[in-house]
Amino acid sequence: MGDSYFHCCACGTASFFGQLTVVDIATGKLEIAMLKDLYARWMYRWETRLTMRDENRVVRPLEWGFEWLAPFLEQAGMSDRVERLAAVGADGAERAMVEVNHAILADSERFFGYETPTDFRLEERFPQLFPTNVRPETLKRNAELEQRAREGKMQRTQFLRFTSPERTPYAENDLVNARWYPADPARQGGKPKQAMIVMPQWNADAFSHNALCSLFNRFGISALRLSKPYHDIRRPSELERSDYAVSANIGRTLSATRQAVVDIRCCVDWLESQGYEQFGVLGTSLGSCYGFLASAHDKRLRVNAFNHASAAVGDVVWAGQSTRHIRAGLEDAGLTQARVRDLWSGVSPMNYYDKFARYSPLNPDQLAESGAEYAKKVLLIYSQYDLTFPLEYSLKVVESFHEHGIDFERRVLPCGHYTTGETPFQYIDGWYLGSFVYRAFRDLARETPRAVVSAEQAAEELVSR
């Protein structure tokens, strides 16, 4: 088991038993503490078992990957300097990559900027699973789905396709894929046309989160279930897992993050072209990171559900159980957690709280300063026994949201990261997400645009004169 498991068990035992008094024991608090400790140990064991059941994780060596950032380096005027520093050796390359991240933070609008694609199109095909593990039950399910498609027992569905503004050496990855769940117009009930963009977790198969999209349709809300870079149909044939989304290749991970963010924003562009007016994003785990970064740079994303959240990419990769194979490659190269945090600081949510806070202030008077007509509606979900996004980092997000005056709701799941997908926790999580999205869009439909209010006030003032 990983170090994080024993650390959590030790901390849990200390927290439950270290402060008990004779009075506590007499009043029954000992029994409660014992039950909590037993539950925590059981949950950590279950979580650890789930994170270690896949045996196709690959330890890859550190690569700097400056070539993946070539367009941005050229635009920022950094190409020559990066080349000179990288030629010095590992120390120079690390220094250059840290400078690249500083440049991203200094001009994130450029890094996450894009030109709207011109090749949006809908295609119909049978849904495919695109599994990321080789467990017998997964392969059996995949075979059954393929058989149903061959026998014509499966319904064709629509997928939005377009070319991503972020280009990579993999053509299949650059062709964006989003399963389209249009809401029945009869369920929209005269509301503005509303839509969610849904991004599942890292290494999700192509069926993950589809049930949420169907649930949103019942609310009269359309949904695009967006495949992340290097996932399902976008995954290069050389991979079993979606390893290139996050890996020991520093530059490629930065590029994948940029691609995910601009793909989300491009989906909003397409939805606008279809007459949609109100938009949201739901992301789980890595998808939560992508969704937050997109929303921080796009005021149109007004409904935000962050399902498992953490502050820094480097901290999660270093401390999380499910990324231990990535840490191994980085650690073999002599890197430390603090240095890895710096190498991915340009795509870490913690560095964009100020930007995000402009659109979700606790004080409504601050909203006009951001140029937004409405404040964002935000849900933050994290797990008490998470070994992939360790609890301490999720609590830092909560603390930082408060410090930056961000208006948000939070929910805490009594499970871990992987166990969120198990019964009964998947239903608790689904309830939190579904009820929030329903309420958020219901409230948005009732709001009056700030510009309309101003016009009415101006007309009243003119009449009074």
C-alpha cells in the first residue's frame, strides 16, 4: 500500500483517539470515535484496492517536451532563450520550463486563447466503450456492446466533431469528440436554451457520465459529453490508457491541458451558434481542473460543478495514489514535489483563483467591475477519504475560495476518489450534481440581464423628466 494510506490511517487514529478524555469515554464518544476509525480504515483499504487493480500503468521517464509548446513559445518570443537554456543540460531545461510557466501565468489569455473552428459537424455512429483497462469484466462488457452494434440492437447517436485549435502529432487526438444530448424542446418550457459541457475523470471510458447527461435532459438541459484529449476515440493506437493527458512529459501535459480548455470553449461557441444562451461545465477529477481553467477564462460558463478538486497539478501527481507511476518517472530524474509543482504551475487552478473570483463574488457590487452580467454559480465536491486528490489539497481549495471571496456551495462525500463510482456513493454524488445543476439553471432562467435592467431604468428616468 502507498505511503498516503498509512499516513491517513495514522492521522485518523490520532485525531479520533488523541484528544479523548475520561468524560468523553463515559458519554459514549469513545464508541463513536472507534466506529469512525474503523470506517476510515475500511474506506482507505477499499480505495487502495481500487487504485491498484489496474496493472497497465506505465512508468515513463522525464521528458521536458518543449516541442509541444512551440507555437506559444514563438508567440511569447521565448523560443531562442528556451533553446539556449535547454542546451545547457537538465538544470537549464528545468529553469527554462519554470520560465515558460511564468510566461503562461503572465499571459494566460494568450495561452488559453484560440480561433473558433470552422468545421463543426454532427456525425452519427454506434457508441463504443473504448476501455482503458484489461480487466475481464471490462473486456466482456466491451465485447457485448460491439455484438449489439453488429446485430443492430444498439441505437446510433450523434457526436459533435471539429478540429481542435491546439494541434498535436496525433490526428485522432486533434479531432474533438463530444456526444450530443439535445433536450426535448417540450421540456424547456419557454426557458432560455441551456446546456452543460460534461468532462469525466482521467482514463474514463466513453460511457462514463452519460447517465448524468441523460438526467440533465430530463430537466430540459442539453449536454455535450466531451472526450478529453487522448481519451476514448481520441486515444492514439499506441496507448491502452490515456497516459498522454498527464505524464512525465512536462510540455505534453501543459499542451494537453491547453487543448482541453480550448476544446471546452469551442463547444460553447458551437452551442451559441445553435441558439443556446446559458452554459455550464461539469468536470470530475482531471475534468474538474480543465473545467475550472476554462471557466476562469470564459465568463459564459455560468454553472460550474467541480466534482473532486485540488489546488495544484504537481501536488496531486506527487501525492496521489493513482499517479504513483508518473511520480516514479519524475523522482527517478531527481525532481521533488516543490519543483514539480513549479513545472506545472501554469495549469494549476490555485494560480487562477483571482481571475475566477471576478465572476463569482460574494459581494454583488463587485460583479459590475468584472464586465459580467451575471455571477457564476459554483458547486465544489470533495471526498473525506480521497487518496488520489488527498483531502489536505481539497481543503486548500475551500480555504482559498473563501479567501478570494468566491461564492460557492460545497458537499463532502463519505468515501474516496475511486469509491465515488461505487454504490451507494455514485448515487449520492449524482444527487449532489444533478440537484445543483437543476437549481442553478432554474435560477438563471429567472434572472433578468443586467443590460435589460439598465435600459428599463433609463426609460423610467426619461419619462420622469
